[in-house]
Amino acid sequence: MATDYTNLPTPSFVYVDFCLVPLGTGNPSVAEEVAEVQRVLNASKLSYTLHSAGTTVEGPWDDVMRAIGQAHEALLQRGIVRIQTSMRVGARTDKVQHWKEKIDRVENLLAKDSKESK
């Protein structure tokens, strides 16, 4: 039986780390653009966290990709004519794992190391 690829679902939960870079603005700072992206994500009601080199957002594939697309559109509407975005997408089928849980797991391992070295 052949797979009907046109009807494959998208993942029910993903986490996407992305960095949206406006080009050709003439300004080395992108703080205003980053703030606008955060406004879009806030309006999306998805869980997200800003970090020093991008943003991690999580939720259903279609919702996350829509929010990233809307972030692009928000910057285009502000007059940015070119945007370069890099993304890393993760998904699991065995469980839903939120970005905070991933960070907590590593921090707990490091705390354990610290206790054992004393």
C-alpha cells in the first residue's frame, strides 16, 4: 500500500529554536525587531522563551510555523525588505517535553555533579 503523502499530519507538538535576522537595515542593533517578534509570539499564546541568540517556541507544528511566519510578516510590514531565518525543530513521539523541562534536566545533572564533588 502506497503512502498518501499529501494527507500526512504535522507533528502535534514541536519545539523550534529560531533566529530571525533582518538584513539591510543599516543599524547594527536588532533590539526593536526582536521586540516585535516577541510581541507576535505573545499574541500567539504559545509558550516561548527569548535567549541571547534567538527564541524557542513550542506547540503544535502548524501553530508554531504560523507564529514564525507572522513574525516575518510583522517585520516586513515595518519596512524590513529582507529577512534571513535559521530554525532547529525538535519533536518526540514518546512524550511531550517542554523547553523548560529540558533545561531543568541538565541543570539537575550539573547540581548533582556539584554535590558529588564536595
